[in-house]
Amino acid sequence: MAYHHVGVAVKNVDRAHKFYTEAMGFDLVKVVKRKTPEGGWTKHIFYDCGDGEQFAIWDLRGIEGVLLNPEDWR
């Protein structure tokens, strides 16, 4: 089954980045950082894991416990 990407939130971005690049051998593809409507931010870090598929880790800051309305992100 093909997919575009799979993403997981991590507690320690530096450790996760080291693991996925060094242990797993994934290449960093891109980083997307956005502010949230509530003032926090998200960072979506994409890695190439082969066959056109990507793995991503989320760095989420300042949005703990916030429920977001999807329309606010448009």
C-alpha cells in the first residue's frame, strides 16, 4: 500500500532527528513551521524513507490542551 507520509508527534525532536537520520538512514526532505491561531506553533519535519514515501515527526509547542477548529487553519 502506497502512502504520501506518516507522521508522529515526538517529545524530543533532537533525539528523534538523530535516530531517524543516523539509525534508520532516512534523508531529511523538508521542514514546515507554522504558527497556530492560538499563538503556539508546529514544526513538521519530513524524511525520505524510500519509494516516494515519507515519514514525518511533529514538534508541537504552545498548543497543549487546545482544541482547534479546522476552519481556523485555512
